Amino acid sequence: MKKLVLLTAIASLALFVSVSFAGGGFDEFGYNYGARIFVGKADGIDRKLDGKVWGDPTYANDHLVMKWSKAWDAARFHGAPWTPDAWVNNEWNGKVAGGTGEIWHYKIIWVGPELSNSPYWREGGYAIWGEFEVIMSHGTINNEHIWEALATPCGYGAHGAPPRPYTGKISVTWGRIKVE
């Protein structure tokens, strides 16, 4: 019985490892294009491990997790047209050895060259890179939390649709929340 349990555990581990590395896994810079994710020192995002991010050493040691949508991947790396389904998410952590000490989280969507006149533009964001909107940007510098942008709606895939108000009833009694 112990051998069966051990063999099952080994087989499960082998399956986990093979699934984890399917699609190529991470390269030396921190990219896993099959999973559409970057994890590592920001130094690697420009695909040069030179202690700089696009020539600037300021954020090179910060830890970055970057995720992007299938539509972003298709347009950015494979020549497909940009669509409202294209987004990228950046989570910077400078609270690491040699880091800036800053923490930032950005949500960025494609809105097109019309920017604030685009049907995909969301109130509360700001323009970046000529065709994109930062729909959420907040971070911490010197232990002070800062909001730069919080668009409405703030989720991916909303395509500029107005938020739907909740029309039901919410009541709170002795710390219990009841939603009808």
C-alpha cells in the first residue's frame, strides 16, 4: 500500500512538473510567453540583463509581475490588430534588496488613438503610449499610499460599458450582511 501511495505521489509530481513547464516555461529574463506572464527583476523586461530598465537603473532591482491578455499578446507580438480585449497588468515591488522601496500596481487597456474620445475610454483613467489608458494606478512611496487613477469601471473587458447599479436591498444587523 505504501508503494502505491508513493508511486501515486511521484506520478502526480511528474504530471505537475510537466504541466508547469509546458509551453516553454520562463526564459532567463523572466518571460513565459506561453503563459503570458513575466516574473522577475525589472532588469529583464527590456531583455537585457545590464542592471538597467531601458537604460535607467532606478527600477532595475524591483520585482515585477506582469500579465497580459491573449489580445495584447496577439497584437504586441504577432501583428494582429489591437482590440478592446487587449490589457496588461503590472505589479511592481521595490521592497526588495537594492529596490526603490516603492510598490505600484497598474492596469492598462487599449482604447485606440482617439484616447479620451474613444468609446472604450473610462472616466478616471489617464492616457499613456498614444493609444492606451491606465485604468488603475496606485502605489506606496515612503509608506504613503497614493492613488493616481481609478477608472469606472476598473475591471478588464468592460469595454466602456457603464457600471450597473445594484437595485436590491442590503441590510446590516449585528455585523451580519443580508443581500436581497
